[in-house]
Amino acid sequence: MMMFDPMYLLFAAPGLLLSLWASYQVKSAFDKYSQVGTSSGYTGAEAARHLLDDAGLRSVAIVETDGYLSDHYDPINRQLALSHNVYYGRSVASIGVATHEAGHALQHAHGYVPLWFRSALVPVANIGSSMGYIVMAVGLFLHPWVVILGAALFSLVLLFQVVTLPVEFDASSRAKHLVVEAGIIRPEERFGMDRVLNAAALTYVAAAVSSLMVLAYYLFRAGVFGGSSDDR
């Protein structure tokens, strides 16, 4: 029977705490700035539509989707899926999230390389996510090289998360600039939008840190960093 290793908690704690803090920051910022309207009166969907149309992307659809902050851009079907509060909301927060997703559509249209690379990594990252952790865990009881094989698979997840960072930061940067340029949000109103998008970006940083620390734990236990698979 596998026993819990306290060393795992030592490695996992930083990523876990950062993830919890990031999630709190996102919810707190979105809830706060969902109460702050804008002088333009745009809904999130209207703001995103404005940016897309200005860029000549009238063929990109905007649809409503279920869930809380489940907003995303679907590059295959070329559509923005916005959650109810974002789609209909007339707040700084709703416009921020909606135009961030429009930023991904702009990336797609302009051939933004990191977005293409991230999309290409999805199949192998899914394999790494489903198999890497299991192979690393089993490898601790078999042989260090099995752990290293699992780590190689799991590294695909980390690579995907690292590539995601510039994709998300760039989409937010585009949105922050374009909403002011288009008159959707005044410069003095953008502070709340920045708070929401910066908090959301932190969740992607937290995910990468969590994966990195899990990977470091198993490599440490395999002896790669001076630890030992027998040192439990």
C-alpha cells in the first residue's frame, strides 16, 4: 500500500498556495469590478463584437456558454464563448474578460506563433497529463529510469503551461490597449479591467509553478537532484 510522503507536501505546497491565492484574487476582482459600470454602456458581448468587427473578423461568432468565468476562444469553430455574466454584463470586469477572449481571436487572425504552438501541443499535453503522473508514481517503486520516462511525459504538460503564459499575457495586452483606443473604456476606467485580467493571468502562472514543483519532487525522489527513491 502506498504511504503518503510528507516531502511531497513540501514540494507541492508553494504551487497549491499560489493557486488558491490566484483563484481568490480572480473571484474577488471580478466580483468587485462587476459592480463598476462604464460610461460607454457596452455589454461584454458588444465590446468584443466591436473589437472583432474593427479587425475585420465579422465571421467570428460570439455565443453564450454555461458556467462561471468559463469564457474561452474556440479556434477550430472560430467563436468566442462567453459566460452569462460576461456576455450580458455592462461592467468593467465583463468588458475586460470578453475583450481578452477577443484578443485570442486577433492572435489567431494575425498568426501569433505562441498561440499556434500551444494549439499544436494540446494532443501531447493531454497524453502527458493522463500518463505522466502515473508513470512517475509507479516508477518510484520500480526504477529511477521509469520515473524519468514519466517526467518526460509530464514535461509536456509543463511546456504547454509555459507556452500558455505569453499567449494569455498578449491577449490581455491587446484588449487593454484596444478598448481605450476604440472608446469602449476610458483611460481612467481601465484600472478595474487591469485588476481583473492581471489576477486571471496569475492563475496560469500558478498552474505552471504547480506542475514544475510536482515534476521536481519526482525527479528528486528518483535521485536526479540528490534525493533517493529509497529515501522515504
